[in-house]
Amino acid sequence: MYFFLLYIDPGSGSYLLQMIIAAVLGASFFFKNFWFSFKAFFASKKPKKEDENDTVD
Amino acid sequence: MSSIKQSDFNMQSHPASYRDTSGFVFQQGGKVYRYIHPVYEIHYSRLMESGLYDELVKKGKLISHSEITERDKFSFADGRVLLPEQIPFISYPYEWSFDMWKDAALLTLQIAMASLQKDMILKDATPFNIQFFKGKPIFIDTLSFENYEQGKPWVAYRQFSECFLAPLLLMHYCHPDTGKLFTAYPNGIPMDVLVNLLPKRSRWNMNTFLHIHLQAKFAGKQKQRPGKENNFSKQKFEILLKGLESFVQKLSSKKIKTTWDDYYTDTILGDDYLASKTALVKSFISEIEFSNVIDLGANDGHFSLLFAGDKQVIATDSDPNCINNFYLKNKQDGSSNILPLVNDLTTPSPAIGWNNTERGSITERLKADLVLALALVHHLAIANNVPFPFIAEWLQPIGQYLIIEFVPKSDEKVKLLLQNRKDIFNDYNLEHFKTVFAANYQIVKEATVGHTNRVLFLMKRNS
């Protein structure tokens, strides 16, 4: 560690808070991604059907 | 390991450049240089060798610099001396409007994310590390980069929260003009002050709750247990930065109609007035030589826009909405020669910081060849009781040329200013105005604006 490393005060509790925030946001990103892929899975079905219909017609 | 001698600071450094012992900024021969102490060498070399510097400079996010190799020019025995690209006008965050703050915050986070990719971090996150240059924010502190230590959270997280999130949230939840509170708290708005200013409903926003209300609860209560911080993975660090970015991205300025919104569209003065005044200003500026302009009371920037790209313009107004709209318009149009700033001329940005020398007052900084003071004098003289001689003496040092508009008492706008108060302004007339200004200026041109009684002057400063 270098003597100038902490020339600003990181704030007491700031490191612990960052752990909590990263965990909460990480979980929220995970569920968001899950939700988007869930939606995308069903959304992607529909146009495919239309495409199929187009080719049939 | 050698350390910086106290004398290095005393003799040379800029008054605001004392916090970080990795180096300092100094001025010599009218140019700004940056000294890098040998203790910072391992970080500086990674910045330069990892490709991070090149990447950020190429994208216009970090100020470029050249290294001075002729060591005899300076008195430093060791270390490096950099000559950064010079920025013509230094503005301070309390002079920015909402979207300028927002773009500065986003730039800080983007740089932090790009740094992490190269195993570096931003060791500080203050808006004083950012300047507006060629229409865009740019990071100017080359010494803010530090090698990433595995497992360590962001040392500048609290500083980012107090210096960027706090002003942005105040402008988002309370009023667009609250950015100027940063004058009182230039090291960041303390969490306990912030949570008492924000409305209670702000707790219901997940990000505001996590980054602000929870942080305020933690502040001063939790003691850091040594070694505990080493569990913060790089992935978590990225999540934190991405989370902050999406939080800032979603923020908008509180919609409050201010005095000067729609000044020109609602005005009783009409199109003829604006067209005549524009034509007059154009004819005045065609007769003089100048390279930079200060537009005082710029409103929506109509007159600042008359200046072509080779003229540098600083447009100030006390109305944060006007300045924000103008900033966004310039950003959209890609105009790079205009810097809009929020500044109330009756209480201009003061000199602040240690010994009142860290950040200069805006009056010290505002210098140009040409000053525009259009539809301004009646607001200073009548709405704020400033005597004519004060106005002339204040304007004279700002610039050599002055285009100024006199608005007489018969004007509808002046009548509005006087409708609820006693008219104590016996000297407020054209004759007296000209007599007073003749002490500081020579009147070069004088013309009535359209069908109004307003008079426009081109004046040249007495040398």
C-alpha cells in the first residue's frame, strides 16, 4: 500500500455499503435479465409464426 | 521513497492543488503544467502503457498532454512535468446547469469503468476534475488514476455520492437552481444535510434509498473492519459503477417554470424588436475585431448564436432552465464554441476554498474582447437598485468592447418592474446613462431598436 492511496476519506461504512449495494443491484440485474430473456423468448415466437404464414401465403 | 518538499507546494502549486500528494498543478509563463512526483510513477506508467490514456484521449474524455523533457526549465530534481492541452476558461460546478452536471457525472463513471477494464481505478470523483471544453465535459486530472487492488471497493464512492449524486438529486427532487448549493459545500454536500433536504418520497426510489438514505444511516456508525474490504470482486465493482450509471442516466431536472422561460416567445416586444436588435448587433460586430465574447444575461442564447464557430462565447444567465436548454441545444447541434453558465450577476460566484484562493470568483475569470449586455441594465439598475456608475465600473475590466442596451422607463418591461414599488430612480434616464458610461467608455455607435424606445450602444473602453 502506498502512503498517498487514501488521500480522500472513503467514509466509514462506505465499503460495507458498497458490498450491500453490489449484492442488491447484482440480484436486480439478474432478475431483469431473466425477465428480458423470458419476454424475448415469447416475443420471438410470434414474428416467427408470421414469417411462416408469409411463406405459406 | 522520497516525498514532496513543502517548499515545492509553497512556491509553485496552484492554490487548489494541495490535496493529492502524487503531484500538483502550477503555472509558469502563462501556461498550466502538472508536476508528477516519483511516488505516482507506477500508476502513471500503467495509465500510459496500458492503452487507457490513448483510449480516453481518442474519445475526447481525458485531456491530452505532452511531457516536458527539457528539465532545466524547471527546478524539480526528479519526477515528471506534463504540459496538458490548455483550457481557455475554467468554470466551476456551481456554475453548471442540470444536464452539465449529469454529463460530468456520467463521464466520471464512464472513465471509472474504462479504467477498471485496464486494472485501474479513479481514486477520486469530484466535479472539479472536469471542465467543459469544446462543448463537452472533459476529465482534466491525469493523476486521478491508480492501480486496481483486487478485492477493494471504490475508495471514491462516498465522494462521488456527495459530489455528484447529491447535487443531481437536489435538482431532480427540489429545484433546478439548487446546484449552486455546491458553493457552500464544494467538497460534497454531506449526507446528513442531503437527506434532510430531500423529500420523504425519495426513499421509495430504490437507487436513492440505497445510495443516499442508506449511506446516510451508515455514515459515522459502522467502523471498517480491517481485511473485510478485500471481498469486493471486480464484478461487484462493475455492477456498482453500472448501477450508478443507470441511476444517473434516469435523472432529470425538476420541471419548474422560472422567470425567464419563454422570455422571447411570450414577450410583448414581439418579432420586430428581436429582428431589429439582431440586425443592429450584427452590424456592430461587423465593425470590430475580436476573438472571444461574454454574453451577460444570455437567456435562450439567441445572441450568443450570432457568433461563428471561430469566436469563443461564454453565455451566462441566472436562470438555470435557460442555461440548461441552451446547453442541450448546443449539444444537439454540435456547437463547440459556446459555454453556457449559470451565474447571477447580483451575487456572482465568489472566491472559495482554503484561504479564499482555491477557486477564483467568476468576476476574476470573466475576461473577453467583447461584452454583450442586452436587456440587462434595467434589471440591475431598477430590480436590484445598482447605480449606473457601479455597472460601468464593473463592466469596464471585463472587455474592450461593449454592446449594451438601454431600456427607458417608458418601456413596458420597466413599468412591470416598477408596478409594485416606489419609483426612487430619478436618475434613470438616457442622458444620465450616457454621461456615466462616458467616464469609462467612448460611444462608437448608438441606434434605436425597431419601433421601441430602447437604445443600443457599441462602446469602446477608454484606455
